[in-house]
Amino acid sequence: MKKAMALVCRVCPFCILRRMFPESRYGRFMRRAEQDCPFCRAYDELYGTPPASGPHDVTGA
């Protein structure tokens, strides 16, 4: 059952964006909102919460 619930989170467009941009305003908002989502909780229990990526190098080469 937990794997099926985690699958919903894995294909959810809102959750995909949250995982792609964890430090954005949207990602921080969703991090708070996902605490109430059973699908997000199942995903985090199975796959763990991905670590936040560090600052990106935007200076170029």
C-alpha cells in the first residue's frame, strides 16, 4: 500500500517541481504543505527526503 501511495507522489506534478527546486519559494511552501499529504509522507518514508542542493555556480567557467 505504501508503494502505491509513493507512486502517486512520484508522478504528481506539484511534487516533481518540489523535488526539482527544493530551495525555491515554491519548494519551501510545498515542504510545509507536504506534512499533511499522505502520499508525500509515504514517498519520504520509502525513498528518503533528498538533501537540498547547495548554491549553484552561476559565475560561468
